[in-house]
Amino acid sequence: MAANLALTPDQINRATATVIKNNPAYADILEFYGRLFVAQKESENRLWIESLQIPEDLRAVKAREKFPLIEIKDFAYDKTESADLFVAIGRLAQEANPQLAAAAAVILDAIDTNLDPADLFDGLLNGNEALFENVAATLAIEKQVLGFITYNSLKPSLGTCAAQLGAYLDPDDPWLEGYCPICGSAPILSFLEGEGARSLICSFCWHQWPVKRVYCPFCDNSDSKTLHYLHSDTEKDRRVDLCDQCHKYIKTLDTRQVDRRIYPPLEQIATLHLDIKAREEGFEAGVKLFLEE
Ligand SMILES: [Zn+2]
Ligand SMILES: [Zn+2]
């Protein structure tokens, strides 16, 4: 089954239950993420964003020069929805592991008093790491938790922007680069579909785009002698693509081997053991994951 971001909250719940059944070790973490993904989908269904317009002549230049359509700072977001979702995620996090719960409680208190989530949203989109460091230091919490809640509150808006902007991309002129055609970010997952066609999915806006089958998105390597895979005997649908040239890896899901619904954010979490395995082999993630240093 092809990867699909357009699932209903019910379908996300069912997909989560199926993945938990197949990977019981992930039950705790996926129960949290399942609720998070449903809250995001419900928010996405309510939000409203004015479409970003890109004039045709600028689009032509970007397509020719292989520049992404926008920069991260250009993403629009629904302020009210994102702020509501911030509080909703904070509450979900309070039911999660004790460390996350304690930090979420402090953040929600700050929101009630003097912390405006809109400052965090603007800070994240403008790459203002100092803001996250300062707020985290003031609240005596990990900045990763603050970044995690902030990004996940924006994510429905980012996906909506990406879907709107996707209409500008020419399907007859495939992008084929290792970075997102919408926002320029690195990919977080790769998928094999249909006749073996490969696509990447953006770690920031979750747009999906086609690439060459034998290809490292992080250094443009397409030499099959220096590209190989880590396979697991028990998981025929999953592998890790490793590049000997840049020593980075990306996780790949072979959707032809899967008959469940594939919701990419769920698959990203349910494959964290592959991240560990790839790192044990001396490879680095091509993209930084949240909740890491
Ligand atoms: Zn993107
Ligand atoms: Zn590489």
C-alpha cells in the first residue's frame, strides 16, 4: 500500500493499533504518538491558511536552478490552531514518560503566565536557536522538549502549506534531488513503491517526491559499489540504506511488502530500532531527529 498522509483520525488510530500489534515493543511510545498524530490531524482539518503565492517567473527560475519553492521562514501557519494544539500536545505529554511529563507541566504553566507560543513558532521558523536555549534555561527544562512541542504544533500548518505549494510543481519535470522541492529540508524516510520507484519524504514539511532508485540523498552518490543496505531477516518491508561515501543512512520502507495503511510519521517512530542499528554500524542519520542533542 502506498504511503499516505491523508488519513482520517480513525484510520490513524487503526494504523497505530496495527503497528503496535506487529511491534509490541513500541506500545508505550506509539500510544503517545498515536494520540499526538490524531490531535494533529484534527487540527489540520480545522485550520485555515491563506495560500502562499509564487509568481510564475520566480517559479521558473527556482525550477531551473533547483531551488526549493520557499524557505522555512516563509511557511504560513494558523496562529490560533497552532496555539491550541500546543496546549493539547503539552497535555498529552503530561501523560507520557515522567521526564517529558515534568517538562510539559512547566511549559504549560509558562503558557498560562508569560510565554507566548507564537514567539516559539516564529523562532522555530526563523531558526532562532538562541530563543529556545533562553526559554529552556529560564524554565530549567530541556530545549528539545520545547522544540518538540513547538514543531509538532506547527506541523499541521506546514503540511497544509506543502500540499498547497505542491500544486506548483510540474509532474512532468520530476525534482530528483536529495532535498525537498518545497522547503529544501533533508529527507527523513524513503519509500519503494509500484515497479520499484523510489521516493523520499521531507523531515520538515513531509512532502513526498520521487528520486533515483540507487541514490544517496545526502551526498548525491549514485555509485552502486558504495551504496548498500542493512536488512533484517524478520522485517522484509524495512531496510536501512547506507552510503559509504558520506557515512549517512536513511530508512526505507518497501510498501510493496506491506498490506497495512502506511502513515509516514508512524513508520518513522516504529523504526527507531533501525536508527540504533545503523548508528551501531558507524553511520549517521542524514537528518537530526527531535529529542536528540
Ligand atoms: Zn519540505
Ligand atoms: Zn552519501
